[in-house]
Amino acid sequence: MTGYPVPASSRGIIALDENACTSCMLCARECPDWCIEIDSHKETVLEEGARPRVVHVLDRFAIDFGLCMWCGICIEACPFDALFWAPSYDHAATEPAGMVHERFDLRQWLSEVPPGTP
Amino acid sequence: MTWVADVTAARDAGAVFFDFLTAVDLEADGFEVVCRLWDPQARTEHLLRTRCTRTHARVPTLTGVFAGAAWHERAVADLFGIGFDGHDTVPLLLPASFEGHPLRKDFVLAAREARQWPGAKDPGESDADLAVPRRRRAKPLGTRDWSP
Ligand code: SF4
Ligand code: SF4
């Protein structure tokens, strides 16, 4: 984050904890602006002594901040605490496509989330 | 007239700052009209609500209590199609030729008809999986139900 200092609890941008995300689609369905795009696929996990398990593996997680209205509904809707507000705010772009942030960016912002954030 | 009387009483009791007036579409239960007042001395907020049905979507105007309610009532008339008795609501936000009330939940949003809803995919699916027809798929608000 650069520029003017803001409180750590600011609603600057949305961070994603990919390890916590189960690709459940709830945030994408609850988002009033349709700005969360998620792709995932199924994989079967074989573990000794256990029956085969199907898990969802995340392929794409993108938020279009050109559409987002910072309502926070996705963060509240996530049952797995995978989405958080991060204070970073200077993400202006020169064209609309630049406002779409993929999982690489969303994951990076996780380091800015203040500790103890629900 | 208890709507006007209640808002007047709250104002006279100190909630002299009219913050906003809006509405909520409760679908089969009609509409709720909500008004927020602020008491600058006590530093308390007052949220007042009234209801009307869909078939008779009208409530009394608050413009006699707060002149500033006029813009809010005009916006609510545009966006929710709610009438205000005693206030001739001139369109505020929508052109006169606009048909429908876009904040009603049964209003079909044209942009949503054209775009693929990101929530249509189930966990474990990507865009390619949407090409496979399936009987039950999650449906978004603000779109037409095309199912037979
Ligand atoms: S903050 Fe609101 S608009 Fe933005 S991605 Fe989340 S649910 Fe969608
Ligand atoms: S609601 Fe949470 S767990 Fe589910 S897809 Fe969204 S971020 Fe992942």
C-alpha cells in the first residue's frame, strides 16, 4: 500500500484466503453486482483407510472492482472465512479490464488484513 | 394518518434532522416505506416504518412535516412505483418515457438478460460446464424465468 495512511480496518479492497475457500459459490451468488467469477473442478482424493473423497479445486477467483460497490455482502456470506477487507486502496486503472483482480492479487492483500479480523 | 403523526411526533420530540426516506420491496407482503431521522441533541437515530400493499401502493406524504422529503418521495415513486397522497411526485431520476420501477424485485434488468450469471456454476464447475444442459440450476434475481 502506498500514499496516504488509512486505518488498518479500512474497506480498501477484498482479500482472498485461497486455502480457506472451498469454491462453494455462495459469495458469487450473493454478490448483487455479479462481480465475482469463480471456476473450479472436482478431484477425487484417495487416502489409505478412507473412502475416496471428491474435493473442489479452485481454478479461477476474480473480482471486478469496476463493478463492485464495496457492500461487503460477499465477506459476510462466506461460511469459511475466506474473504476479508484489506486497507489497500490505490487500485485505479486506466481501462475497465484493469479493475479485474485475479486470485494472485486477492491473495497478496491477505497480508494487510489486520490480525483478529473476523 | 398515523405515519404522518408518528413522524411529526418524533420531529417535535427532537429528531429534527430528516436523513432519508426509502422503501423495501417485501414481495407478497407489499412495500415498507422507511424514514430515518436524527436527534442532534440526544445523538439518537429514529427509524420509522410504514407498510402498503402491492395493489394499493400508496402512503401519505411527509412533505408537510419535512419539506426535504419531497426529493426522496419522488425517487421512491420512480424506483418503487409507490404513490404519496398529497404529493404530486414529478419523476426525479427516470425519464418520463421509462416503463417500470427498477427497484421492484419483479423488474427485469436488461443487462442481466444479456450476461451470464457467475452464480449459475455449481461448486466444482467452470464456464465450460454450463454448456451441459441441466434441469436445476441456481437462478438470479432480476431476470426472467425462462423455464417452461
Ligand atoms: S463487496 Fe459487494 S459488490 Fe463487491 S464483490 Fe463483494 S458482494 Fe460483490
Ligand atoms: S463464499 Fe467463501 S468459500 Fe465460498 S466460494 Fe466464496 S470465498 Fe470461497
